[in-house]
Amino acid sequence: MKVILKDTVENIGPRGTIAEVKDGYARNYLIPKGLAMKYTEGAKKVLEQEHKMYETKQLKAKEEALAISEKISAIELSIMKRAGDQDVLYGSVTPTDISDLLEEKGFKVDKRKILITEPIRKLGEFEIKIRLHPEVVPSIKLKVLREE
């Protein structure tokens, strides 16, 4: 079945793509979830109009993300955690911890947007990336200190 993607779908394509998928996948997953619509000439015209509005929204969101990015990359966070003799933490620093620290500084960032490549389980300084927008990914410094 030919469908027009209303949103980016992994392994199929980006928003606005006309894709050929299996009928069941389209009927049971893509269309009910609002990720795609059945391909027709009318649907294609509607999607083109929506695409113009979407681009305007994305441009505005990117500008906002750039403004926040400048402010957020200037801050330095520090967190106190209990640690053993060899500077190994009892537990780890999670995206939720970082999100809470950012909220204390006045930035509301969803924990799912905080990119940690591997768990932070030692004392020291770390660079954490935050995806504010697909094209705007500032980094902040995080100091993990020993709790006395």
C-alpha cells in the first residue's frame, strides 16, 4: 500500500515521504498512530500545506532552542554523590538527576533529551549533551563530587 508519512518513521523515511509498505503495517500501525495516511492526490496536496506550516514551526522552535542553547552551555552543574575508596559511586548519575539540577537553575529539560553515552559511575568532570532540537545539541559540564 502506498502511504504518505506524516512524521519521520525509522527504517521507512522522513516526514513527507511517499513509501510503499505492507498493507497490514499501514492499516494496523501507521495510519491508526497518525504516522501516515493513505496516498491519494488530495492527501498529497493536504500534506504539502501542512508541510509549509510544519517548516515554519520548526524554524521557530530552532530559534528558541538556539537562544536556550547559548544560556545553557554557559552553566556548570555539580552534584554530590556517595562514593567508595577508589572514587567509584554507589549507584550512578542519571538523566533524571541532571534534569533536576537544570530545573533548579531555571531550565526545564525533559530527561529523555539528555544524552549520556555511558552511565556516570565515577567522581570527576563530564561533558553532557542535551538535544534541545534535532539540529541544536549544546553540551554542559557536570562535576560529580564526593558527598561527605
